[in-house]
Amino acid sequence: MAVDLLLGLQWGDEGKGKIVDVLTTDYDIIARFQGGPNAGHTLEFDGIKHVLHTIPSGIFHKSALNIVGNGVVIDPVIFKKELDALKKFNLDIKAKLFISRKAHLILPTHRLLDAASEASKGKAKIGSTLKGIGPTYMDKTGRNGMRIGDLEMSDWKEKYRSLANKHEAMISFYDVDIQYDLAELEKDFFDSITELKELTFIDSEEYLYQAQKSGKKILAEGAQGSLLDIDFGTYPFVTSSNTTAAGACTGLGVAPNQIGEVKGIFKAYTTRVGSGPFPTELFDEDGETMARVGNEFGATTGRPRRCGWLDLVALKYAVIINGVTELMMMKADVLSGFDTLKICTAYNYKGEKIEHLPFNIEAENVTPIYSEMKGWKEDLTKMSSADQLPATLMAYIEFLEKELEVPIKIVSVGPDRTQTIHR
Ligand code: GDP
Ligand code: IMO
Ligand code: MG
């Protein structure tokens, strides 16, 4: 059985958590392949809203096994909080959640280093979630990191100490005022590790290989979005992992020829949280309406998300980079009520019309060129089948399918599991 992927095509928060939860009924295993607690994946069903950061979004389904892959970075403190929040739902976590021994650990000092680095950048800051993601991946590629498997060795505390000492020296190197009580942070960290060690650690690449061989259906769950990819995103305003399809190969140990469907998910408009260029960003009433109706606040940091029209130039780029085979359009309900919808179909780039994403999409180089389409007024949130969708929304969908050359298989019309229309 091939491994299917589901990943975000914009700047994150497309609705991956909701859709993974919806799709889990078709899969035996859900596996996260990159990112860490910078992610906030929201699921809603039975009137309850859940936000997951590191735990895969298949966790609420009885039959599915959830794996945190080697490409993920894990903060034991946040992981413990996630586990605590799940306790009242009586899920058999020990049987349903396995962690790769090769996943890297986020130390308290990684978080401090993130804060120091951002503070030192002033106005040029990335707008990081400050979860220690960048410093942890730096230690991974710098070959200094600590991994989950290290916790099974007797000398892991010495390893920890030597890395934390190095980090403290690095923090003092930044000329910024960061207040912290490391002893307090470490107490939390060590307590959380005790709980983490009660879970099952596995060699996940081998486990997934055997699962695949025995016919198990596997869905790899991405975090962040393609425009935040360390190689292909709007660098340096990106995260520190490969959020694109290739990240699933390195983040799970799945060979490229074992990848099946690539499910790409996007909002019917665009949002971004944190700094960095955003050509179709709106600073007017239309943007405010999207933010208000779409309740656009970060699931991890609570920061307001910047909003704008759909950017088809960027979306096409993401479809190509990922080899997307199926699309899912989220939050169509949020656009109900607009007389006219705009879609950016090209950029004016330094005076020239272009239809691809250039090296630099800063506002001084790029002005979006829009096509306009008629909007719809109907409340979509109670619709349950494609034949109920308004003709103008169908025209919007068909326009996108024609431009992107990939079918839109799901249209999402609300945050709940049930507000999902399959086509
Ligand atoms: P993720 O990071 O990709 O999992 O997305 P987030 O959970 O960070 O953000 C998506 C937000 O939109 C969450 O609050 C979801 O509950 C919500 N959401 C998902 N799909 C829809 C939809 O179709 N309509 C509306 N109105 N909200 C949605
Ligand atoms: P999910 O999985 C949206 C953004 C941050 C910042 C940049 C770098 O919920 O879609 P980092 O903490 O990685 O150093 O931040 O990336 N960012 C996200 N934006 N959704 C996310 O995850 C994000 N994870 C990181 O806001 O701009
Ligand atoms: Mg999110």
C-alpha cells in the first residue's frame, strides 16, 4: 500500500487538523512527519473543539494508530499538556500513540534561544511561535541534538546538561534581556520526560515499512504550509523544516516511489500569521470581514492572522512543488456575502506580468493582478452535498480546478467534522 500525504498549500492553518480527522476513517495509521508544537491543528465534533500541537489528528478515532515521526521535534512539556487535555476522553493512548526514537527533543534552552534570536532581530523578526523550533532543527543539522531514543540510555542527563550549558553560553552571546529561571524550567522538563517515557518509542521507519507491507493504509499529516517550507517558502520568513511532500520521505523514512495520493489543502482565501511578504494581503473592510467571520486567530499563539484574497500564483507553485493529486478547499462558508471575489492570477513583478513565484515577493517588487468573480450570499454551513452549493461557488471551484489542473475533492463549509462536502 502506498502512503498518502495531506499537507497545507499556503502559510499554514488551512484546516489540516479538521480534514485529517475526517479522513481517518479511511486509514489505519496517521503519522506526523515534521514540525513540532509550532503547529496548532483544530478538530471539532460533538460540540467540542480540540487543538493538537504534536499529536497526530487521528487520535480520536478508536481504530487508528498515531505515529510521531522522526522528522518531528518534540517538547516534552507541551506534549504532556496535550496528553493531560486528552485524559478525560479515555483514549487508550499507550496503544494508540507511538513515537519515533529518531525524533528530536526541544529543550527549555531551545525555547530561550528562539526568544533571544527573535529579540535580537528587532523589526526584522520572523514572528516565530517561540516554541524553540529553529534552534532545535539547528542542533539537529548541526549534529548536536538530543533524540527520543537518547532517553533510553543511562547517560541522557549528562548529554542534556552539556547541551543546555552550551545553550546558556549562546543566550548570553545575544545582547538582549531575556529573563529566565532555568531550574524551574528544568523541573517541568524532567517531570514531563518521566511521563513521556511511559509511551511507546519505536523505530518508526521500520514499523511503517512493515505496516505498509502488510497492507495497512497510512496517511502522513503535514504541519505548517508549503510557503513556510525552509527551502521553497518565503525565506527567511519560514519555519525550519521541509513542509512539502519531500518532507514526508525524510520525516518518516518512506521512499518517494511509495507515495500515493498527495492531498493538498487550501483556504478559499489566504491567511498568514507572523512576519513576511503576503502579496494579496488586505488592509480594508474585506480583510476585516474574513478575519471576523473566519475567526482568524492562531491556534497556538492566539495572534490575529493576516487575511487576503486567494493567491493562485502561489497556490500553483505549491501544487507543483508537492505533486498534488487532489485538492481540498476550506472555509468556503467564510466568503458568503461578498458581492465580488478576487483571485490573484498573476503578479506585476518589477513592471512585468509574470505567472510564477519569483525569488522575492516583497511588496516593493510584486503587485497582484486580479480576476474577479461573482460571489454568493447563501449560508453554506448547513449544506451537506455538492448539488446544494450555489452556482457562483461552483463557478469559483471550477475556475480553480481549470487553473490548477487538479480536482477539488472536498469543500469545507464549517469547522465541524460534519460540515464537509465530498465531490
Ligand atoms: P491547521 O493548522 O491547518 O490544522 O488549521 P487550524 O486549526 O490552525 O486553523 C483552521 C481553523 O479554521 C480552525 O479554527 C478550524 O476549526 C477552522 N475551520 C476549519 N475548516 C473550516 C471551515 O470550513 N469553515 C470555517 N468557518 N472554519 C473552519
Ligand atoms: P500549522 O501546522 C501557521 C509560522 C510562524 C512564523 C513562522 C516561523 O498550525 O499550520 P516557527 O515557530 O516555526 O519558528 O515560526 O512560521 N508558523 C505557522 N503559521 N501555522 C502553523 O502551523 C505555523 N507554524 C509556524 O507564525 O511566521
Ligand atoms: Mg494551525
